[in-house]
Amino acid sequence: MRVQRKEMQRDAWTRILLVWITCVPCFSTVPFNNQSMSLQSTSDAALRSRLLEGQRILIRAKRGWVWNQMFVLEEFSGPDPILVGRLHTDLDVGNKNIRYVLAGEGAGTIFAINDKTGDIHAMKRLDREEKAEYTLTAQVINRDTNEPLEPPSEFIIKVQDINDNPPQFIEGPYQGSVPEMSPVGTSVTRVTATDADDPVYGNSAKLVYSILEGQPYFSIDQNSAVIKVALAGMDRELREEYLVVIQAKDMGGHMGGLSGTTTVTITLTDINDNPPKFSKGSYEFTIPEDLGIGKPGGRVKANDRDIGENARSTYSIVGGDERDVFQIITDSPTQEGILSLKKPLDFESKKFYNLTVVATNVRSSTTGVPFLDQAVVKVVVEDADEPPVFTESMYVFEVHENAPITTVIGTVAARDQDAMRSLIRYSIDRHTDLERQFNIHVEDGKITLAKPLDRETDTWHNITVTATEIRNHSQISRAIVAIRVLDINDNAPEFPAEYEAYLCENGKPGQVIQTISAVDKDNPVQGHTFHYRMEILSNPNFTIKNNLDNSISILAKHDSFRRQKQEFYLLPIVVTDDGDPPMSSTNTLTIRVCGCSKDGVVQSCNPEAFVLPIGLSMGALIAILACIILLLVIVVLFVTLRRHKNEPLIIKDDEDVRENIIRYDDEGGGEEDTEAFDIATLQNPDGINGFLPRKDIKPDLQVQKNVSSLLFSFSFSSLSLFCSAAFVTQKLLYKKTKNKQTKKKAKNVKNGVAVTAEESRG
């Protein structure tokens, strides 16, 4: 009550102060200092500053007119303009020649001044929330000349606040949450209201918060606006959401203050305070014994009143599964426990199971003790017609290769697990035995050979054997039978490739011609051991040396090998293994005699290369000889044609020519008489009788001569080209043969066959 009385007194004094400010305009006016004194003081200060040299005297210059801030009440709506204040200067001593001038923010629009008296009025209704103060400039000027009588001076008009704005919740409505079962005083959320009134002046912006709706569950701090839990034990499972109405009131919450409200929706969040609970204490499932591994046999579910992660549970079997036949997993979407099989069921051995299933929360409870519940699950095994069962899932048998047909390899067995004990028939899946190499007895399951086996072809054979119930042909079982073929010594050792060795003519006795090894298709346990010997024990040209690594070296006995004498040698070698029984084979090694360089590099292995060191074969020489003979024939023919003489055009003796003189007594007509005689007759007297000379003989003989020359030139050119082509071809063939021999020698060197220079010299 005492606090209330003090606040009422404070409000009363505040209202009295507002009325006094509004109604007493002279309160804004402050008496001014004497202008002439001010000017005088300024002149004395200037004089003293000039008189005192070297000294700095600071003297405060008085202003001509000084006043405090003016105030005007906002939202004033009287019939006349409200008087804000009055300006006055010392120059105004009844002098009507001065005029007051107002400039600055709102001058002439919001504020007006009486230029004679200096009274300032507010012409419009003011709102402090729009603009709290105005800065203006006042000045006194000469009314006639408009010259300033004093310098301008600034002053401020402040708009005084009144409580005209209610509190507002800008961010509302609000959402909050708090865990269920929270203790009293737990903070939920905080709200904030704003008031546009002046927070400095009066209590217009002093807010007080309270709850209008939401009690007794929540409370709010009237100053900080923090909402807290007011009731203990609020359970989300009973009520999850609360709507709280909050009020904010200005003027410190006193009567006459303005208020604003907002809503806060408070949600109780879940905690793990409820255990899982099975819908019933016992379950019973009937599961056929032929249910597949991992297939679901039943579902159980424990319900939890909590939500989200707090409601998640895991299931486990804690009793009744001594054989470890069952498993239970959690279905996350439905939160059910799915019972399935880890091992096959057998109706004949056990017909039912009593399982104890436990559901446990994933998250710990608030007390730290895990929440769980258990139920009994009875599983009844239902008898089903099952396929036969083999004694083993996979059989492994062994048999020697080349064993006789009908040899028994092994026996498979299957039996019917049902009470009927049906008889079984066996068969081989021929898709796994396409060559039909095996047979099986349909009644006792004995597997026998149908064809001989070869280990070198296939070491293992995998077949599938089926067992079918006679009573129900749809009940079929399968088993894999792996048959291993054991090795016997049925293959003789032999050379891995056809060896061709090279022997240098200039080699020395004892030189290594070729290193030879053998291979055997058999695979004895103790490994291979080969024995080598020459078919002709006392070979005069070659001998062998055992390298003690299942290989031998061929050595030359002398150095008198010549290509002219013998181009190559065939050396039969017998290779024998140490199997039981031992197997042997005869392999022939071809040894060529070749010409080598001083470094032992093979150059040529052909016998004609020795006769023709320039590299020309016999065929090339014959071709060149034929060319030469043809050339000689053409030359002889040409000479014969040159010696042939041309016959004369008119065959007669010289005496006859001299005696054939024609005489005549006629006078000639002179040089101009061209028709008096025939000059042709004088030159050829026989022409009189009609015999004319052959003028085409001489040109024909010239043509024949030219043709012969051209024929000779063409034949000689053709022959030259032919001989040149034959020579070049032979050289190319020789180079090609030499390159092939070089490559072959390099290949044999890589295989350890060719004779190196060191071996030749050795």
C-alpha cells in the first residue's frame, strides 16, 4: 500500500508539472544580458589583448541573447495555436524598428514567430514518435534595411511525450517447449514487448508483464518476461500442448496505462518415462518344419506411450532356445519383433518350443534403469513332407586315370527324414556330366566309371547327384560329387619343341652346340627325373653332357665339319623317365653346319654360299650366262646384216655402157630448144624399149638398215635390263635369306640353341 501511495503521488506531481509547462509561457523565457554591456565587454577584452604583449588573456565573450530549450506537449489539439515560448533581445526597448526572424526545421510550417513580440507558436499537432525535437535559428534584423542586428543563434524545441502508444509484441505469437515432468521454475521461453513512448520521461514506456490465461501451469516474471513452469508433474502423455496469453502494460502497470497481449503455444517434449509393454503376455505361432532359413515365422509387438527415439525398442530371446534355432529382429518402421529361423526345424526331433522374448528401450530411462517387458512365445512345429537329406552336403572321391570301366568310385547316401521313410532313387544330373563319363546305381547310390579318364585332360570332375523320394517325386535333394583323377605314368617324356641346332665350321672340339631339356605330361608326386642317351652310343661326331638339372648339352667331337661334305646331321636322342613302369621316347635333333665369323656369329648355312662368296646362287649365274649368250647371238646377227651388199639398179657391164653411144646429125635449136631431144633417153638408152629403173629399191634398203639398228638397240637394252633385274633380285634374295638366318640364330640364342663365339672357341 505504501508503494502504491508513493506512485500515486509521483503521478500527481508529473501531471502538475505538465500543466505548469503548458500554461506558463514565460517559463520558457530567460532574461537576457544587457547588449551594450556585452559589446562593451567585448571591446575592453580586445583593448586589453592589444595592450598586454606576450601575454594571452582568455576572456569569455557574452552572447547577446541566451535561452534554454523550449518544450511543447505532443498531441495537443486546442482551438488555437499553442504558445511554445517567447524570444527577447536587449535591443527591444520600445524600438519598433526591429523584427524577429525564425529559420530551421519546421519554421513557417510547424512553428511560427511573431516578428514584433518574438512569440513562437506551434501551428500543427506534433507526435514525438515521429520527431522528438526540432532545431531552429533565431535572429533580429532591421525592419527597414533587413540588416542583421545580431548574429543568428540556434535553439531546440523538444516535443514532450505523453502515454499515447500501447505496448506491442512484434515477434508474437510465440512458440515454446519444455520437457515433460520438468520441476517448478524451469524456464520455458521469453517474450518481448516494445513501447514507442519515451522511455526516459515518465512511466509511459515502463512495462509490466502478467499472464491472463495459462495458470496454474505457467508463470511469468513481470519485469524480465521469462515464462516458467508453475506446476510440477505435467505429463505429455496426458496433455501435450498449452496456450498461454501474456499481457504487457505500460505506466508500470498502474491504472490508466495502455496494454498489449500475445499468445504463447507451449509444447511438452517427450522424455523416456514409459516402459514398452506387450499387448499380451503370451503368443503362439505354428511354424512348418520346412520354413526356410531367415523366413518370418511370427510377429510380436511391445507398445510404448513415448514417441520418437524414446519409443524405440529392441527384441531378444532370453530363454527357451537352447538349440539356437530362432532369432528375433526389430522391424524399424513398425517397431515389431519378427521371429525367424537360424537353423532348420525338425518335427521328428522336437515338436514345440517355449521362448521368452524381451523388449528393451533403446534409450535409458530418466532414472538410469532400462525399461523392458517380456512375453512368452510358444512355437508349435508343424510336420511337413521334406525332401531326402544326404549324409554329406559334398562328396569327394578319387580314381586313377585309365581305370577300367565299371570301376566303383564311391557311394552316396540319402534318407527320408519324415515318418513315412520313403525309398530313395539316385540319378546324375546330366547337365553336369555331358560326356556321360559316370553312372550311378539308382538304389544304392554307387558311382561307377562309364568311360576311361585321362588326368592330363581333366584333373577334376564335378557332377551333381539327385535323390528323389519314390512316394513323392517332387521331393528332390541334390549333392555335389567332386571326383579327382589320380596320375599314373602313362606318358613318355619328349622335347618341348623341335630343336634345330647350328654348328660352326671353324668351331673347336668340345664346343656346346645345343642345350636340350624334356617335358612330361605326367605329374608324379616326387617330381620328374629324366635320363638321356644317344640312340647310337658311339657317335663319331657328337657326344652329350648331363647338366644335372634334367637337361643335357650336345658337344662336338672334332672341328672337321664342312658344308661341302655334309650340310646337316640328324642326331636321335632317347629320353626316359623314372616312373613305374618307365616310359621313353626317341627325339631327333637336327644340326646344321654353318659358316660363322671369327666371333662365332652364324653368317650362312647354305652349301652354295661357299662356292659363291659374293652371294649369288647357281640359278642367278645361269640367268646371267643366258643373257650373255643371247647378247652374242644378237651381235652376230647384226654383223651379218651389215655385210650384205645392195644389188645395182641396172645390172650391166662397164663395156656395154661405154659402147652405147647415140649419134645423130640434126642441128640443135640451141639452148632454148628443149624439145629437140630427150635427156632421159640420153642418160638411159634402155628406156627406149620401155624398161624403167626401180626408184623404190634404195629407200627400202635404208629403212631396213634403220630397223635393224633400232632392233639391236632395243634388244640390247632389254637384255641389259633383264640381267640387271636378275642380279638385283638375287642380291635381295640373298639379303633376305641372310636376315632370316640371323633372326633364327638370335631366336635360338634366346632358347639356348645357337652356338656363341665363346662356345665355338671352346
